[in-house]
Amino acid sequence: MRVAVTYDNGNVFQHFGHTEFFKVYEVEDGKVVSSEVIGSEGSGHGALAGLLAGKKIDALICGGLGGGAMTALTEAGIEVCSGVQGDADEAVEAYLKGELVSGGVNCDHHDHHHDEDHGCGEGGCGEGGCGSSCGGCGHHAPAIEGKNVGMKCRVHYRGTFNDGTQFDSSYDRGETLDFVCGAGMMIRGFDQAVANMEVGEKVEIHLMPEEAYGPADPNAIFTVKISELPGSETLNVADQVYLQNSMGRSFPVRVAAKDEENITFDANHEMAGKELNFAIELISVE
């Protein structure tokens, strides 16, 4: 089985018709065995549906899409799970567990350009729209520039917070990080740093939240009564789960707090609002 996700910087891109990348997952026996990021090779519902059909994609996970896209994908024999937000890898895992529910046709602005101030149709991206962190259904930062853009880069890195605490290290794992520079596989600041590095070069960078996982959104933290959310009584603080908004769209959250009556969820990325530091070593470029 092959599952494709509209892809941008590790997350599910929110506008099918304008996605620049797909992340394609090979699934065997209900588990992901490999994945790769591919370019969309253009835009437009028919062209994208044809691309996915040519790649023998069985299912598509995406954010917003219109009726034309749904028709083209259905005719290509591709199952569609729309209205999905958050981390692409987590979305695929949730899909394989049967935890995702498709939002169906949920965008009516598929002919608009990215620089127009539109959400997911009239009144979208707000109350009852894309959820608490839609990201503008297609708005994204300018493309990364540099000699390594589009090339497969292999790096070693160490990530730390400002107090020196290490949160990640490829050195400790004993394996490099491989990614296509500029393909949205990495946070923007990391991508931009590698874009102009020489093989063998080492750099140290400091990223503000805007260059990493974005600022924390206080509106993405909410509390509900345990009695009103069946199954929440079994959850613990720090657990990560998927919830559904009023439109039936799934989005990832983690449990931030819990008492006998209430449970608080945080839909922000766990690194949102944090300044990050990276020591990066470029091993090779292909």
C-alpha cells in the first residue's frame, strides 16, 4: 500500500491544489516501512491526481480540497482523507490505526492564489473551520535559496535549548540525518543554514521560534470536562492523541493537564515558542 500526504516542513500542507511536495509512505502489514518526499511537478487538481495515480498511490491525506480535486482523485481510484492537520508522520500512523475521519470537500477557494487572504472557504480557518492552527490553507514562507537546494544532504547535528540542555543529537544515535534541502522536510532555519554549506563545514545557528516551529498559540490550549469526552478518563499528562473539531476534521494534541473533572489539551507543536540552537556538520551532498 502507498499513502501520500500533502507535505510542508514536516506537516500536512493545507491546500491540495497548491502543494509543492508529497511525502509518500510505503506500507506493509499496516506499518510504514519507508518514505520519501517527491515534488508535485506542477499544480492543478487533474495534474496532481494524475501524478499520484502514476505513483500508484492508494490513499491521500491532505488538508483542504475542493470538489474538483475530490472528483479527480476518486476517478483515479485514490481514497481521500481530508481535513487533516499537524505532523505528517503522526497523521499516517493515525490513518493506519483507523483513527482519521475524512472531512470530505472542505475548501471552496481552490482557484485562488496563495497571496490572497483566504481561509478554507468563507468563514473557514476560524470557529468551526480548519481548527486552531490551520496555517492559512496555503500560505507559506518564500522558497529556500542556496546551492544545495534540491540536493540530498546528509548531516550530523546536535540540538540544544538556550540553557544548554540537549534535546536531540544524530551523533548520539550514531546515524546521519538525510533530507532533500528545500523540500520542506526540515524546519526553515535548519534548511536555510544547510542550503549554503560546504561539505565538511560545521556551523552553529540560533533559531527564533519563527524560524523553527513557530510561536505558541494560547488559543490552541483548551480545557474540556472529562465527562463530555468519552475515553479521556484513560489519558495521562503528556499523552498524544487525535481529536476532531466540529467539522469532523482530526488534529493532533497532547494532554497538558488533568484533574478529576477536567482535562486540558495543547494543540501546539511541543517545540512551539522555543528558541533552538543547532550545531550542524554537512557530511555529503548528492
